[in-house]
Amino acid sequence: MKKEILGVKIDDITMREIIDSIFNYKYEGKIIVTPNVDHINRYNKSIKFKNAYDKADIVVNDSRILKKLSNILDNPLRYVNPGSDITKVIFEDARAKNLNICCIGASQDDIEKIKAKYQIEEISHIEPSFGFINKESEVAEIVEQARLMPRSLFFLAVGSPRQEILAEKLKENGVKGVFLCCGASLLFLSGSEKRAPKLIQDLNLEWLFRLMQSPRRLFKRYIVEGPYIFYLVIKYKIKK
């Protein structure tokens, strides 16, 4: 069931539905994105971001805060499916499912740590350069590498909207597989970044935990730009 939250149409489905559909390749050729508050803000500010996001096939809610706000927006979301949780469950089961996996983004060191942690013998890895999305030749090279791979589950971890734009390039060029835009999820799995403890997540304070870890990088996102979501909610309520 699709529910529209501040312009973004979200698939309000269970984690099990998502995982099973990925493992069974029901989502073959589909792009999966996991919007959080930051994504909703940028969707309403940036045409470039909106255009990239609108091309996604499966859109699942990543944010507990967004779930709470959905009640105010008169279209309550039932489920929260963080991209990090989806990624973790997939890697936990990947060996038994004999999946072909390709990670685009993160470092080779991160990939080696993930392989060791989940006892996966082979993970294909592409590590784009900084600013790759503006280099047509590099994007074309990434697409060609992916096109030559067997049907795979692609984890795109190069930041948003770069990962959504790249996912669309892979899809439109006939790359076989499922394209999951997963942000920092691979870094959480490898241990390069720490994820908030469950209690902090349940208190809707994961954003604060991440801010404390990387204040310089995340201050603008969470403190300067984050409150824009409340403007959008108020604007919606006034219009209604």
C-alpha cells in the first residue's frame, strides 16, 4: 500500500515482505530507496533530488520520526524499515541464499571486514572516485562492469542522490539484479561507523548519536536543515 507523505509515495510494507521479495528477485530490475527526514526535506527543495527519487520503484520508510509525523499528516505509516536493518538482514542470510552481491561504494577494507563478519566468500566491489557522478566516462565504466556481472543484489552506498542517479543508470542499461540505495549501511556493518544502540533508536535519538560522532559533517544536515520538516508539516496542515 502506497501512502503519500509530503509528496513522497511510500510503500508501507513489512520488513519480511521486503526481504522475501529481494531474495526471490520479485524486485528484479527495481530500485529500492529508504527515505528519512533529510530525504523528505531535499525532495521538497531540490528538483534534481525529486527527479532521482521519483524514479525509484520501492520506497520504504527509514525514519521513526517520519512515522510519528505521519500521524499528524493524517496518513499514518505502520512500519519503519531502516535501510541499515534491511542491509544487515540480507547479509546475515546471504550465504544461505547463495546470492551474488555487488557493493558500489565503501572501501575495500570495509568489504573485507563484511566478508569476514558474515563468512561470505565473494563480494564484488566497485569503489568510485570522489565526484564520480559528474564524470560521464567513469559512470559508463561502472555501468559496464555491472552489466557484465551475473544477476546480483547491488548495494549502492555512494550518498544521495548520487546512488539514486546511478541506480537509474544501471537499470536503464539493462544491468540484471536489484538495486538497493543503502547510504551508510555498509559502514555500519563493517564497524567503520557505529550505529546507535537500540535504546537510543527507540527514543528517536539516532540522529543525535550520529551527530555526536560526526559533528562537523552532520551539523548542517541535522541542526540547520533538519527542522525544515516542521515547516513542511505546518504548510501541509494550513493548506488542508
